[in-house]
Amino acid sequence: MNTGDTNTTTGARSAPKDGPKRSRRRPGQTLACGWCGSPILIPTRGRVPKWCSSSCRHRAWELTRAAASGRAAVQVVDRVVEVDRLVPLVQEVPVNAVPKGAVWPATLVQLVTQVDSGRVYDRDLPALARALQDVIAALERRPGWRRQPR
């Protein structure tokens, strides 16, 4: 069959074999929008789109029309867009921090205040009393220290 022969089933002329070859489209191929640059999914058949939406197509038309009429193309900003950005913050948080040294008396004063105001549950009082008795016993075992009478 010659390159210029007519196809017998459709009556159309076949393209020359040494002419430009079109690559086949594959599913998932994308193309960048001519205005905003966002990706456009190319259909497997039909016309290849230039714009991602009608608004991008219209904006490109407006720009082309302004350039053709001699007016300078001006970009108008109609609103300010604020973007939230994640900023890593390293902060040391004490977890179950044990008071040390001179902090103990202030901590015990806070405990007294909470017990007096009723902010400690009644169910926790027996365990608290046992813990305080253990503290007093540890103080009495300490050499060189004796409890002062009231």
C-alpha cells in the first residue's frame, strides 16, 4: 500500500509514514495550566486543554486583549491572603517534677491550703496521712536532726 492511497473502509487518505508521529496519551498524564500553572489531567482522547478552569481562560483572554490594545497589563490584588505556617517550638515541660531543696516548704504549704479548702478528696486523705507519717519517720531517722516541740 502506498502512503498516498485512499483507505478502502473510510475513504480517507492515510498519513504519510515518514511524517510527524504523535505520542499516545496515557492515563494520569498532566499538563500545567497556561495561567496559574496548576496541573491539569489530560484526557485520553479529545482536545488537549490549555486552562484548568474557565476563570483562568478568561484571565488569559483579558491579558491578551489588554496587550493587543496597547494598555499595560497590571496585576490587581483584590485581597491579602494569610498563610498559616507551622513553626517548630521546643519547650521543656516538667512531667511529674519532684520538688528539690528549698521548694519543699512552699509545696507543703500548697498541700495544706488544698486540704484546708477541701480540694483534696476524702478518699485520698488516708494515703496522704500515711505518706506524711513516712516523711516524719524519715526526719526522725536522720542523724543530727530532732523535731522541735511546738
